Amino acid sequence: DAGVIQSPRHEVTEMGQEVTLRCKPISGHDYLFWYRQTMMRGLELLIYFNNNVPIDDSGMPEDRFSAKMPNASFSTLKIQPSEPRDSAVYFCASRPNKREKLFFGSGTQLSVL
Amino acid sequence: AQKVTQAQTEISVVEKEDVTLDCVYETRDTTYYLFWYKQPPSGELVFLIRRNSFDEQNEISGRYSWNFQKSTSSFNFTITASQVVDSAVYFCALSTFIPTQGGSEKLVFGKGTKLTVNP
């Protein structure tokens, strides 16, 4: 089985540009999570979906960040406009039901110059 | 509030030494889950173990063992006879259920402990 697939693996962009990160969860998983990892703050939950519906977006840092899940097999995290402080590794994760372990993607390394 | 503390930022050992990674958590919930994840240099996050709050039995898996003690809110991880391949960042995490947020659940991670095993 393919795991959680994220694209791109690396993204380098200039401040002010729009950035879109993509995620394909494991088939059959009802929950999808977006995490951000930085040296200073560690792993932070940004938002999570259950059956394509956003459940908790309290971790989304500001209005520049938005996430969508148009169907069960695809989600995007968009930053517009991007800023240097958004530089981090962004992980997508999915799981089949509550309290099961999370399966993580390989992450997207974002660098905003 | 839910919180996970991994007080050890970095640990360095020599191969074959035993090493214990500490994890202390805070929650008011009586039902919760604890996890350990490994992040090797390649960057992916690998699941190691999940424990629910009602099961305090310690667990051993090969060279890995976990000591869960509710009395001290700790869930420590020990690697016996460490190997170079164990070098990674290890994260402890806590999952709780927040019914007031429509059943929101969050997996809260500690800051991680970077383990370096030298040959």
C-alpha cells in the first residue's frame, strides 16, 4: 500500500508568492492532519479534517494560511502571501479512525526567501 | 491544557550503551493515548508505540521498552544496547479528546530528543 503522499518534497519560493502544498492520504483513512515542524516550536498541529470536513483549525497561524479537502483523496495547504517565517517542514498525516496511530507523509521542506 | 515535556534536548551515547528518553505529560482527561515516534535523519516520522491511559503495563519490543507510570505522568522510552541506526529524533505525543470542540482530538507532540549513537 502506498503511504501518505506529499508533494512537492522541497519548495523554494520568494516572499510574497503563493505556495500550495499537496497531500494524498492513505485510501480509507477518514482523518487527515496538517502539521508544521520548526526548530523553535517543534511539531504543531495546523488543522485536521474528518471525512473531508475541517474539524479544528485553531492551529492555523493566520489568514494567510488556508486548507481544503475537496475529496477523500486529496488535500491542499495554501499560504498566500508567503513570508520567510513560514519556512518549515510541513507534514501531512492520516489515520483510519479516532485514536489510531497517525501515518505521516515524508513532508514538504518549504523555504521562503 | 495538554502538554508534553521532553526535557532532554540532545543525548549522545556510545554504541551498546543503554539510553532512556524521558517524557512527562499533562492532561486533565482520564482517557488519553500516549505515543512515541521516531524521526531519522531522512525526515519521515515513524510510529513506534501507542498506549492508552488504562493500560499501565510496561511493554518490550526487542531492544525497545516503555515504562508508563500514571502516578508521575511519565512515559519513558529505553533503548537497550543502542546502535548507530538508533540515531534519530524521538518524539513523545499525547492524544486527548476534547468534547467541547465538537469532539476535537489533538495529538500534541513534545519538542523531541535528539539521540546520537556513536560507534
